[in-house]
Amino acid sequence: MMFSKAQRALFVLSFLAMGASAFALGFFGLNLGIDFTGGSLLEAEYARERPSTEEIQETLKDIDSGSLSVQHMGERGVLLRTRNIPEDVHQQLLSLLGEEAQELRFESIGPVIGKELREKTLLLVVLAIAVVVLYIAFAFRRTAERIRPWHWSSAALAASVHDMLLPLGVFAFLGEYAGLQVTIPVVVALLTVIGYSINDKVVVFDRIRENIFTRAGFDFRDVVKRSVQQTWFRSLGTSLTTLAVLFSIYFFGGTTLKDFALMLMLGIIAGTFSSLFFAPSLLLVWRKELFPL
């Protein structure tokens, strides 16, 4: 009884978190990087004390660079984002920053390439989810007498949306208030999260399927309960060891890896939660056993 109550509460919590993430995405939107919008990015580091954001903007105000965004990086670094600028404007920016500013990187992407990347990224995400849904339906087709294949695949699909929506909601919020951007490495991390979390769900689903046949006399709710309990330590142990590595990358791996590591951490946390609570609960919902009428 306590397990059922906790399962219902966590299931509702998942939907509330998804609603909050959807609101953040709709209200703030994603702060897309130049990979998707086109533009130029210049990262520099000062040898001594770094000027304030206002001082840098005042220094560069006469440059024909369009909308200029200035972001501090580390103790002495600075990141400039502008429209797509030619080489002469690039050199003019460097000269105005001063001799103490050393250029670390400069990237420039045209708007056509940015649009193409957006379209291909969306296609990749849709294809990845579609392949996962078909695989789940095929792999668990032999349980049709107790639970239909589309129940498994729809639970995996909803859980995948959960695992993507929550990190993207956090990125939308941080993009509005901390300037966090969605770039190609972040999308790679998101696709990695889909694969990682589906692997975790297959482990839980496989244990449920195994217990369906070995515990034929038990009701389905008890089968789900025992299956979650049997995979609890395995899922948490795998996730915690992975998170330990990602925390090291986030804090010690340099600024270029921070957003990538953050997306992976958020996705793994969301994926572990959905594997143990959200996806199994959806199976009970389809059988009208989590919220019986």
C-alpha cells in the first residue's frame, strides 16, 4: 500500500515537472548558439585583470558587429557573440580588446548552415525516438497476453519525452537568466541521454517481463513493485558512478565542456527517475491499476 501511494505521488510529480519544463520552454524558449542561428564567437583571455562587461561593451560600441553579447568565462576570460562578421571586423575587435587580451578561439557560421543544422538536429532526435519505440515494441511482443506491445513502447516514448523535456526546461530557464546556450555538443549530450535512459528502462522492463512469467499467480502491480525493487540498486549505482565522472568534467574539464556535462547530468538524473518510477507507473496506468476507477 505504501509503495502504491509513493508511486502515485512520484508519477504526479513527474507530470508537474514536465509541465514546468514545458512552460519554461514556451515562455523563455531555448537560447540557441551560433551553431543553429549563425554568427561569430570570439573567446579571449586577459593576462591580468579583466575589464567589466560594461567596460568591454563601451570599448566595442562603435564596431559594426550587430547585437554584441559579452559573457565572462572563468577568472580572466571573456566570450563575445556577434552576428556573422568578416575578417577585418574580427581583427578590429581584437585590437580594441587590447594587447593583454589573447584570442583563444574564433568561430563563424553562416545563417544558412545554422538553419540546416537545426533541421538535421530535429530529424535526428525524431529518428532516434522512433527507432527506440519500434525496438521496445518488437522486443516485448511476447507478453501480449498480459500487457500489449504498444503499452511497452508508449511507456518508453513518454519516458523519453520526460527525459528530454526536463533538461531542456532547465536550459530554457538558465538560458534566460544565465545566458546558457544550446549548441551542437549539448544536442549530442541530449541524444546520448536518450540512449542511456532507454538502456536503463529496458533493464527494468526486462525484469518486469521476466517476473510476469515466473510469478504467474501474482497481480501485475505486485510484479512491477518487485521488479523495481530488484533493479533499484543497479540503476542507482550505474547512474551515481556516471554522475561522479560528469561532475569532474563539469568542474575541472574547462568551459567548453561545461554545458555538455550539465546536459548529461540533468538527463541522467531525469532518466534514472523515469526508469524506476515514471515508465513502470505508465504500464500500471494502461492497465488501470495505478489509479483504479
